Amino acid sequence: MTHSIAILGASGYTGAELVRLIATHPSMRIAALSAHSKAGQPMAQAFPHLRHLDLPDLVTIEEIDFSGIDLCFCALPHATSQAVIRDLPKTLKIVDLSADFRLRDPEEYARWYGGAHAALDQQAEAVYGLTEFYREQIRGARLVAGTGCNAATGQFALRPLIAGGLIDLDDIIIDLKTGVSGAGRSLRENLLHAELSEGAHAYGVGGTHRHLAEFDQEFSTIAGREVKVQFTPHLLPANRGILATVYVKGEAKDIHAALMDAYADEPFLQVLPFGQHPSTRHVRGSNFCHIGVSGDRIEGRAIVIAALDNLTKGSSGQALQNANLMLGEEETAGLMLAPVFP
Amino acid sequence: MTHSIAILGASGYTGAELVRLIATHPSMRIAALSAHSKAGQPMAQAFPHLRHLDLPDLVTIEEIDFSGIDLCFCALPHATSQAVIRDLPKTLKIVDLSADFRLRDPEEYARWYGGAHAALDQQAEAVYGLTEFYREQIRGARLVAGTGCNAATGQFALRPLIAGGLIDLDDIIIDLKTGVSGAGRSLRENLLHAELSEGAHAYGVGGTHRHLAEFDQEFSTIAGREVKVQFTPHLLPANRGILATVYVKGEAKDIHAALMDAYADEPFLQVLPFGQHPSTRHVRGSNFCHIGVSGDRIEGRAIVIAALDNLTKGSSGQALQNANLMLGEEETAGLMLAPVFP
Amino acid sequence: MTHSIAILGASGYTGAELVRLIATHPSMRIAALSAHSKAGQPMAQAFPHLRHLDLPDLVTIEEIDFSGIDLCFCALPHATSQAVIRDLPKTLKIVDLSADFRLRDPEEYARWYGGAHAALDQQAEAVYGLTEFYREQIRGARLVAGTGCNAATGQFALRPLIAGGLIDLDDIIIDLKTGVSGAGRSLRENLLHAELSEGAHAYGVGGTHRHLAEFDQEFSTIAGREVKVQFTPHLLPANRGILATVYVKGEAKDIHAALMDAYADEPFLQVLPFGQHPSTRHVRGSNFCHIGVSGDRIEGRAIVIAALDNLTKGSSGQALQNANLMLGEEETAGLMLAPVFP
Amino acid sequence: MTHSIAILGASGYTGAELVRLIATHPSMRIAALSAHSKAGQPMAQAFPHLRHLDLPDLVTIEEIDFSGIDLCFCALPHATSQAVIRDLPKTLKIVDLSADFRLRDPEEYARWYGGAHAALDQQAEAVYGLTEFYREQIRGARLVAGTGCNAATGQFALRPLIAGGLIDLDDIIIDLKTGVSGAGRSLRENLLHAELSEGAHAYGVGGTHRHLAEFDQEFSTIAGREVKVQFTPHLLPANRGILATVYVKGEAKDIHAALMDAYADEPFLQVLPFGQHPSTRHVRGSNFCHIGVSGDRIEGRAIVIAALDNLTKGSSGQALQNANLMLGEEETAGLMLAPVFP
């Protein structure tokens, strides 16, 4: 059986990545693609790399007939997404890739995103989309909230350690390096090639990045007490990839064993042999996450490093993984593409 | 039916690209992988991006039992390849990715490659592997010689124009820009990141690059007279991709029509609307070739620009396309992966 | 004696490059810097790499008192520049970096730039700023029009060949590769890092790029007849650098000799030994232009390759070189900085 | 007065960077350049970007007459350097850029570098070359040991905090990102463009990088007790630049004030306004170091970020700064070049 799929916000990078992945999915068919300023264009004009596919033209959301759609991906900007989803058919299965439905507590949402939520009913029913940890709820969900790409990376490194009581909860540092595409296709001076290539810098220093809200929510839930991490993102001169270097206090061997154990049956989470570490270029274009662990020369400290592709496992690949579950398909369908290296 | 595949020279980039593509091929299984200095290593050590696959370890060629192999890809260095292939079972189907069997005339081989050919019998039976133009011979071939990646790009732009008598045969210029991976994984100072990034330069200027031998052979055959093109390759600070800018004398509209016509049914060759031009980043990681045509302000001149990924359509993708034909599989099997952008 | 300098349009890349160069100039002092949307900002906010310098804040042009200014660089957008320069004091020495005063014929200007010129008096007095060929006029000029960066590169390769009658004037092809910074700091989707890195493409194909107007003007003047070249620019995934590969019909050795002879005393134009070719990374950040010549395997054809840094020798370095002449300073003052490699 | 300079190991990146800087130094003249495998070549062959300079050819060290040399830079590989310097004239002023003379304790040297030191007398007289903190000793020194580039970056961020007793000495984490050129021009697979571009990874994880020995030596000396930091270097896909993100426990405002105070008169160390952070691209090609400080949302924690160019302030620029002091020149001579951006 082939499922009819709509993608809202198809003129951005996560929208295009969804199309790329669905292109070789065995049981999905793209029935509608929406865009805002590019409505009316063929998809091949917005994204010439998808030229070989037989795709519907970009239209406005209003032009889409949702009655024949089995599942809708929303790859819209934050805030826009909640306004749109509120008005979509209440029975439509939705995977949202924005930040709008990630936080369960409306007050936390208001605090981090600077305003009241406009779709509280939908927020209440949304399931957090970190597939490996919310699999069963996702299977039965109507609305799944894709995680932040940085938030996913940090959680893959840390959840089993927190759950296992293996680390000091008051001293967790996530130093994260991310590729450029995570910032989207927006016209900002600091995203120009000449501004970004050939160097690196930190941003959101000091605990201001919004993905912290997800860390707080998830880690505190697991630990049963408040957990606040330090998190500093840096921008890399590369298009894809997140590398999270996580500093914790705990026994490195135990940490490695806990990750090995937790992810033993996970198709996409690969724990490297102890002392080996991942590279973003070895997961590029794929849904895999590689994780490494080392001890430090200072006893009782460990470093956990996780790498994934922000556009795939960090957003659109994760979204497709969730959609597979929601539609009763094999979880890995369309997602076993090998990384592209070099 | 699943075919058992061997890849000789699997520790280089074209070898790894074959593994990447075969990973999602519906009817191929990798049975053996060889390497020279890395023999004994797991493939995941040589190429960590392939870690998720269940692959045989790298072994020497001597350790491979070819009796159960249905088809062997040779991704060995030039000259090495002919010595190895000469001694492989005479009934084994082989797709060679080196330069060793591309030239039909042994004297031309000796002239361009600086020495006598060591496997003249095999050279005599080899079929030139430009799939779209040698499809029927490839289907029945035992040994197929993969084309040069630059040679493929230039031919896709030019063959229908020469065949159609549409251009001046004495005034063809191919100004080509190629990514770094085409030079392989060899340890040369001029391939270091610090030497190559952030700039561009020409090499092999003045008609010395060996892919000229393929242009000479093929274009002269088509034209029924000697055709000699000018060809200047340049190195781009990018890993993948070839962009060939071809300057010809002829009517641009006729040229565009001839390409549209010639490639109308080709799944991988995409001719853009007149006046539009391709980018290497829009074919990256895929088996597609995009081709554009414009006229010039000077009447009677035209520019044809072709883009492909040197590791995919330029070598390993082409090799797999040929292998599909040789094994009676669908030509496009395993090759419809969409390009990875950004 | 120290000259007081104003830079209009200092928030763009050519403006910043002027500041960088003047920072170590022995006899210039920056007295005023203008910007449009960034007026009011310290220069260190617009360009943090200039933080160590004691610079005036960015102001609007109206706020500048030109009475104490010895020379003014205009690094404003095309069309804006002519409107501004028309109203500047008529005795103020000006080096303009825009396209507005490059063409001597107002009709040609109107044809290529799509509208009538707004400052015909100034256009009439402007001297074309290709220093090595207009040195004496520049010395006495009040208003010098900086050349196009692509136009400069092509002319360095071709002027002595045309002047010497060494090449076929009806068959000149300039295949040019340029870095990203030439497109300026403007917010355009196709200048984003994610859109530009890791690939290459052509633009302005077929004789539409405006720098052709300069080639036409200059080459026709030298030859004493109409000369029209073919010119195809390509965008490189690098910030700085232009590489022009020029295909001509003529004797390569004679061409090399003519270039050696013409540039023997030029401090910035370096002709390489016959058969050697330049790389953009070897002129990066400097005012040097490297030029190489080879013959082709086809007799009577030659390839000339020129490399320079578009922001330095292609615009701001050239502008400073001209300003030095206009102010009676040593032509090379502030410009002998070695290229930055790697 | 002009000083005669020799550079040993001039075919590597730090050697070339010394030549680049000395090219515009007002009172230095390069009298001799040595290389090993490239001895006999003109410098312009090893480094075409230096083509415009009138430089001596590369020779072996044995061929150099040191009697006329005022100061010698040694840019040789570790271990080689000590063997060479042991045999140089005992009165020759030397700035060594290798790791050989950085550690004062021979046992520490043996422990980190895996063998006994071969020039203990010279080691005993060597002064540690972190100019801003050893200025007076360097002025009178005969042999100065250039610091590690990573070690310099971390120390600029941390020394005043340790000296001022402002941070918890048992909980210091340096997460460092470095460009490729720091690894030198050696032929290693993991330094190829295709292996390094478009991604990032950590190396030397867990306290094994040799620059830790310098941190230990210096920080323990300042603190008057053993101080051991955590230090994880990462490789960036960029040629130049180090960004050190330093996590400490202390009051951010006090830390910022201490750095402002300590570096108030330093020409090359620029402390940014509180809450602003540096980028490697804004110090590229220059001798400046930019430092930023922020507090964290967790009280009592601070993040200090330092950026410099590993080839300039991290090695060759520092070396020249030291040489200026040793020769009685202005400390900043030849070093006020502005960063090259973009």
C-alpha cells in the first residue's frame, strides 16, 4: 500500500531532505508540496537536485486538498507551524519539524519562545519525536513533534547515562559543533559563504539556545529531579553535520557499557569501540548516529562524542522514521542509505 | 536472485563508492573486498562511514575464492589492473574502473600510458563502458572498461553533436573543473587540504591529460575522421563533482534539440531547458548528469555545460550501471538515489 | 606627509579591504567611513577583523566634511555611485570602485547597464583604472574608474597579445572562475554557504556578463577594430580569487615572450616560466597577478592562465595603487604584502 | 640596522609563514633558508606564493655559513630540532618553533615525548616563548622555545584567571577547535582534502595531546600547586585558526575584568566587550588574539573563548615577536598586518 504524503514548507532544506529520502521509499508517494514565496514554482526550480523526480509543483497550503493525504510533514518556521497545524484536519497524521510542539509545559514554551502558544490542544496531544525513546507513543500518535537537531544529538549521548545514574547531574557540559544547514535557507548576512567558510565561532553562549529547553525537559524527566546542562553551540564551515562533545563526571567504561547496552538493537545508533570517536563526515547524508566514549587522564571523568547529520537523523530522517511508525511501516524503510563520503 | 560481488581495490574512493551504492541494491551481495596495504583490516576501519554494513574484511586478492563470484569490480590503480585481470578466471564477469582497457588500439595505449599493454587478449575483448552509447555490447560483454570520469562528462556533452554533424570538428574546447576525489586517496602533497582548499588551478595544460586518448578514440570513431579537442582540467576545492564547459561552433538551438532528442529516454541524462545550466552540487552523490546549452552573443557559437559526480556517474555509478546490464538486472537498480544537497 | 582618506561604502567587502590595506600604508590616514544601513555602527561591529584599528565610526555620506579629505574611495553599488559622485566637491580626488565610470561611451553604458548615465560630466573626465596600462593618465586624473575584477584579469592575459598582433582576434575565449566575495555582501539566496560550498557552476553564460563591455572597449581600442571575446564566468567555492583560462590562436612561445617583455618591470605582474601555471591560492590577499602560458598539442593554439585576488588586485588593491599615483606616492606603497598561504 | 636571518625548515608551513611576515619587516633580511628533501629548489618552487620575493634557494643546513647570521629560526620537526640546535654555534640567537625546548623538566619531556632529551644544556637555557608573559626573559635570551599553538591559545584565556585566583583549579575544560595547517605539510591520509573537508572530529581525546604538558607546567607554576586541565582538540575543515572554548567555575564579570586588566596594554591581545565572542576568521593571517567572556545560566560558571591564527600568533608570528625582542627591535615590527577577511 502506498501512502499519500504532503510536505508543507518544501522550499526549505528540511523539506527538500524529506523529498530526497522519500524518493527511494518503497511505499510513499508525494502528493502535495507547499511553499510560501516560491508557491507556483516547479520543485525543480527551488531545488534543481530533485529535477529527475516527478513531483507536484509548489502550491500554497490553502490550495492543498488534505482529504486524500495519509500523512503530512510540516517543515515550516517556528510559530508559523502551530498556526497552520491548528487549522489542519483534526484526523490528519502530522509530523512537525518545527520547535512548536516539543515542549510539554506551555509555560516553558512561553518562557523560551517569547509568547503564548497558539495551539494548546495540539500541544497537549503531541508526542516528542525522539524515536528510540518514544517509539511506542509515536506508533499511536496523531501528531509527533520532531526534536531539535542539537537536542537529539545531546540526548543520544546522555540519556542512558542519566537513566543509569552513571554521571554527576550537576556537571554536564555539551560543547557542540554544527554545520550551516541547520540555520536554514534564510537570508541572513552571517549565513553567506564569505562570512562562514574558513573559520568557526560560538553562538548562543551562556545558556541561551532554545534547544536547552528540550534538554531540561527530557533530562529532568529521566532523572526525576531538575537537571540543567551547559550547552555551547559552534558553527562549522560545513553544510551538514553535528558533533557533540560531552564532558561528564563518571566512569568511562561503565558509560560505554551503558551506551552499548542501550543501543544494542538500534539500527541507527552505532556505539564505537571504547576510545574511538566519530566524525561528522562519516554520517553525512545518512540517518546514522555514531557515538564514542573515552576516559580522561583525570580519574572519574569521561568524554562522550556523538555525530549525526542534522538534516537527516537530526530532522528529516527522524521525521521519516516517525512517519514509518505512525503508518505501520517498517521503521527503517527508506532510511538505510549509506553515508556519502568523501 | 542475489549476485555475489567482489570488489578489488576496496580501500580507495571508487571502491568505497561501489560499496555505498551496492548497500541498497536489491539483488547484490558483497562477498569479497580486497586491499593492498590495508589487507587484514575490517572495512569499517578503512571507511568508518560504512560501519553499519555487514561486510567482509579486506583481504589480499590471492585470498579470494572467485569460484562463487558472479561479477568482480576492479578499482585498482592503472597498470596494476591489467596485471591482475590477466590472471583472473577467464569466465569471470569484470567491470574494470582503471584506464587499462579503455583504448582499443594497443599503440595508442602505449603512447599515452608510456609502455606496452600487459594483457592484450583482455584488451581485445573489452567493451568501452559508456553505458548510454554501448548498451548492447555491454549487455553481452565479459569485461567492461569503465571510462575516465572527465572523458564521460565531455562525451555526454559532445557525442550527439558530433554524430549529428552539428559542430565544427576542428574547434572544440573542453574547459573542465573537477573535484578532488578524482585524484584518489593517494598521499601527494598537492592533495592535502591545506594545499587544495580555498582556490583553484589548472593542470595538464596543453593537451597532455590521458583522458584525451578517450576523446580522440571516441570522437574520431563517431565522426569517421580524426577529431582532436582541446581539453584543460582544473582542480576545484570540493570533493565531488565535474563541470565541463564546452565551447563549440554551431547553432545552439539545434544543439539543444539534438541533446534533448538523444537523451529523451535516458534515465540518468537530464537536459535542462535551453539557457539553463547545471551545478555540480545538484548531482552530488547521484548517478545523474545535468546538461545545459546556451548560444553566445557571437552568432554561430554555443556553450554546452555538463555536470556529474565523478565518483558516481563518472566511475562507480557507471560501473554499477554496466554491471546491472551484464547480470541481466534492471539498468537503474540501486542507482536512483537522489543527489545530496546541500 | 599623511593623506586624509575617506571611504564611502565601507561596510562592504571592497571597503573593508581598503581599510585592511591602508592599515599598514605609510602615509595614509582614514578620516571618514560611510555606510548606509550600518551608519552609526563602529567599524569593528561591521567588520570585527578590523577591531585593533583606531577607526572613525560609520556615518552617512551627508555627515562627512570633505573639506579636509585628500582622496575619496567610492565602494558604493553601481548606479548609486554616479549619483553620489556627481554631488561630491568637484576638486576632490576620487577612486571609484563601481562600474559607473568604466565605459567611455555613454551609449555603451546605457546598453549594458540598462539606463542613461546620471553623471555624464564626470564620466567624460574619468580615467580607466587599469594601472599598468593607464599609469600616466591616472597620475594626473581627478576621477579614476576602477576596473571590473574579471575585466582586469582577462586584460592582463590578453592586452600584450592583441597589441602585438600575436593572436587571432576573432577566436578568443575567456573561461573564468571566480571566488564568492566578488558578488559582495548582499543577501541573496545563491550566496549562502549552503548553496555555494562544495561545488561549481557557470553564470552569465553566452555573452551577457557586464564586464564584457570593458573587454569590448579596451580590446577594440588596442586592436583598432572591433574585437569581441567569448567570456563565461563560473563561481568557485572559495572566498577570494579569480582564475582566467584564456584560449587563443597564436604561437605560445611568442605569446610568452610578449608577456615577459611587457611586464618585465611591473612589480605586481609576474609571468611564470613557460609551461607553468598559477593558482588563486598563491596570490590570495595580495596585489600580485600570476600569469602562465602553454602551447597546445594542436599547433598554433595557446592557453594563457592568469590568477589574482579579486578583492585586492581586482579591486581595492588596484584602487590603492591608483590612489598612490594620484597622490604622488610610491605606486607600491602599502601593497607589498605577501600572499597568505595556506 | 638590518639583521641577517636564517630559517631552518623553510619548506614547511611555519617556515613559509616566517618568510611571509619578514617580507614586510623593516629591518630583517633573509640570508639563508634550509630544507631537507627540497634542498636545491628555489623557494618559489616550494611555495609559489612567495615568488615575488628575492630569496635565497633552499639549501641543507650544512651548507649554511652561520657566521653572518644574527638570528636563526628553527622550524624543524620535533626531535630533529634538538639535534640540530645542539650543534649550532653556541652564540647564535635562536627561536625554535618545535616542541623540543618548551618543557623545563627533562623528566616531563621524556614522559610526554617518549625519550630522553638530546640537548640538555640548551634545554636548560631555553626561555618559554609566550611573549606577553615572559617578555623580559625573552629580551635577554639566546634560545627561545616557541609555544604550542594550542597551548598559547589556552594560556591567553586562562593565565590571568589562575593568577588572580578567580576560578576553581580542579574543573577547567578546554574544548579546542583547530585548523588543518597546524598538522603541517606532512603526507598523511587523514590530512587529504577529501578526508578533512566538510566535517569535524575530535582527536587526542582523554588527555593525551602533548600540549597538555605545557598547560601543566605553566598553570601549576602560576598556581603554586598542581593544576591539570581537561583538553580535547578537534580538527576543523579550515586551513588556519584555533578557537578555544574554555569552561570554568568562577564569576564571569570578574573574569572579564581580569582579562581586560591584564591585557590592557597588549598590542595583540584584544578582549571583546562582555558577552561578545570571537571568530577564527576575524584573526586569520594576523598576529592578533581575540578573547570573549560570558556567564552561564548556571550561576558561578563562565565561558572564555579565545581565537587566534595558529600559523601566526600560534607559531611564526609569536616567533617573530620574540625575535624582535631578542634583537632590540620594536616588538610589533612586521606584525601589525590586519587580518584577511573574507
